[in-house]
Amino acid sequence: MKYLINKYPIFIFGIAALFLTGCNILKPKIDRTLSPPENGRTVKITVDVPNIAELSPMKVMYRSNLCRKTYNNNEVPTYTVSGFNSEMVLLEKEGHSSLYSAEIPYRGGGKCDWQLSNITLRMTLKINDHFSKDITGVVGTGVIIIFDNNQPQRVGKKTINKKDDFYIIADYFPWIDIPFKNDKNISLWLYGEELYLYYKSRDAQQITWKPIIHPNIVVYSEYPAERKTEGVSTIYSYPDGTKSSNRDGKPDYKKLLSLIK
């Protein structure tokens, strides 16, 4: 269900609760009500979703310096951090196209004066006969875009700074993984250069993620033993017939890129 407040959509909250063992959270309870100002600054997030994939709801995180959290335990002195407030946003399909989008206010408003901190986009492959009938789980990939100086909840590698509006275009491949020999738990990954790509923007008004998925370039992996064994590495099989073994825990992304025609 979606509600409209000052012409901007406010969505059902999936409040992110970050609890530390032995910590006491600041009281009174933080007011997480959002009230974006009318005609305020916004950013439009658009994702081009291939038919072979599914887009998860977008996680939007707001932070507040007015409403802070206080932590206190026996090991470190009392300290505070900016309050946090997250929501899950369903991107809406644009007509008959493959585009899904949502417009997000930079200023969430409310008593805490919530400010946009970061968003997380995630996509997975659909399980169908194109890959395997025996797949038991899917692992997605995504994009995290940061709008302030706070760290996102998922911390990764280098962040790419962007000015103005920008596109994110990246190649992805299906990866079917059997963790151990004769294991019935088979995972289907949407595999890219990194599990999540990180970007930072201060002024973008439109950001588009266009994942390019290559469904016919499938890499398979299997650990050739029924349990972890010294000296044994996972074997990766590529569609050109080549095989390799390594202990990196992931396929050779550059190798997959070389197979694009």
C-alpha cells in the first residue's frame, strides 16, 4: 500500500534496527515520520530490468543529526551516531518498457529533519529451465549510491565519485555453483565485477542503472570433493570449454568479458 504526502510517495517502512550487544539505545524513541517539503529537491532512480532478471525493492536510508542514537557498554565510553531511518521502495514500471523507476526526496523532513544518505539496488536472475531445474537458491548483485558522508550499511571496496546525472552500465553473467561434490544445494548467481558497485553523488537528479546480462555466457563451478580438503580447489568451467581452478572463491571476470561477441 502506498501513501502520498506532499506529492511524494512514502512507503511502508522496513526500519533498520542496528543493535549492539549490551548497548542501550537513546530514549525517547526517535520519530521516524517522513514529511518531505513540497517542491523539494528529488532524485529519480531508474533501472533497466532485463526479462531474465528480477529487481528487488530499493532500500532507501535517511540519516539525522538532530535525532541521534546513543550507545553505551562496558568496553567503550558512551558515544552517539546520526540517527537512521530506512524504507523499502518498490520501483514502478514505466509503461510497456523495461524501465522501473522511483523519485526520492533528498530531504525527508519530519521532526528529525531526515536527509537522504544512501540507496541500495539489488537484482537477481529468475530461476527457470534456461539454467537448471535443480537450482535451490539465487544470489543477487547490486549498486549502492551514497549521497552524504556516512558509511552505508554494507561496506565494500572503492567508491566512484560522480557529478551531475549519470548512468551505471556493467556486464553480468550467470554463475551456477555447486559448493561440494554431490551437494544438492545449487546456487544461481548474477555475477559481476563486484558483488556491489559503489558510487557517490552530491547533486544528481537522475541516476540510471543498466545491467547488461549475457545469458548464454554461463560459468559453472564445483568443488571436486565432498568436504573441504587440503590442496583441493574449486574448478570453474567456461562456455568456451576451458577450465581453471583457483582459491579466490569466484570466477575470472576478465575471462568472461573476453567471451562476449
